[in-house]
Amino acid sequence: MELRIIDMGYGNRKSLETAFVKLEISYKWVTNMDLKEEAAECAYLIPGVGAAAQALKTLDQLGWTSFLKSTQKPVVGICLGFQLMFETLEEGQIQKGLGLLNGHVRLLPDAFNNQLRQRPHIGWNQALVTQSSKDFYFAHSYAVAFSQDAQAMTDDFVSIAAKNNVIGFQFHPEISGPDGLQLLKETWLWCKSYRPSI
């Protein structure tokens, strides 16, 4: 199985490549979606960094929007790529997202978590899964406050969400040290073992 990273012309390319080489995960950057993708044995990654409106427009122009909405293959999102998976994004004006996950991406308040953090939220913070937590690196001004698909919370927003063949992270696991690399490794193992329910 191979990981296909959707190349929108910008993003966290070097850090992703460094992480996947270190983890010995076979990957390939892809631009335009073509019919060969339908038969490929692979998973897809929507990378982070950038503006929501431009990213959604680029995905559509490259032919990925309808494919990502209908595919049963594993799809992973990181930071902005994660946000694009939700129903709507309120960046500039309301944008319709891919609708793969339940929730709405909104601007973080000027100060959140009892005034301890300011927007933009940049740096290390905990992702809390039930009673355990790990630190990951965040860099964002928008987030989802609530989602039925949430798997982890950080302060007052969703930091991990998953549903069916889709999983995403608000933070950047590829630059989050050993814990981030371990999470990417576990995510890749999930991708390889995923089978759609009938």
C-alpha cells in the first residue's frame, strides 16, 4: 500500500517527507485526480497550512472534491486538511467543506482556555483522549468547538476526529517529536488494515 499526498502547491511538504522517510512509509505526491486512483491500493493525505477558501478551490479544480466525498479508501487530514473535512468553515466567509466529519470550523476567540492562550494558537499543547494525554505541536487560528466524531479535545476545541474511513488531526504530528511520529505510524497501520463496512 502507498500513501498518496494531495499536492495543492503549498503546505508542510518538507516536514511530511522527513517524517515518512523516517517511518519508512512509501508515499507519492499527486496533483490532479485521475481514474487510475480508483483502482490504486492506497490511502490519501490532505496536508495542512494555507487558507481554507483557496484550498477548497484548489481541491475542486484538481478534481479531488467528489472523489474524497465518495471514496471508501482511508483519508487522513492534517491541520488545514483536517478542517477541510468538516461541514462548514467560517474563514473570511462561510465555506462549504467536504462534509466528511460532523462539525463547523470557527475562529478561535481572542483568548481561550480561561485566558491562558491567545489566538493564533501556536506551540505545544495536550490532546486529551479519555484520561490520557500527549503533547503535539499546533499552529492555527480556526478550530471545531464540538463534533460528534471527536476522538480527542485540546482546551476548548476538537484536536482529533474520526469517522468510517476518515481521520484527522488539528495539530502537526509530523513535527511533534516521537509522540507525533508514533501517531503517524499507528495511523498508517490503521490505513493498511482498514476495510469498509458493508
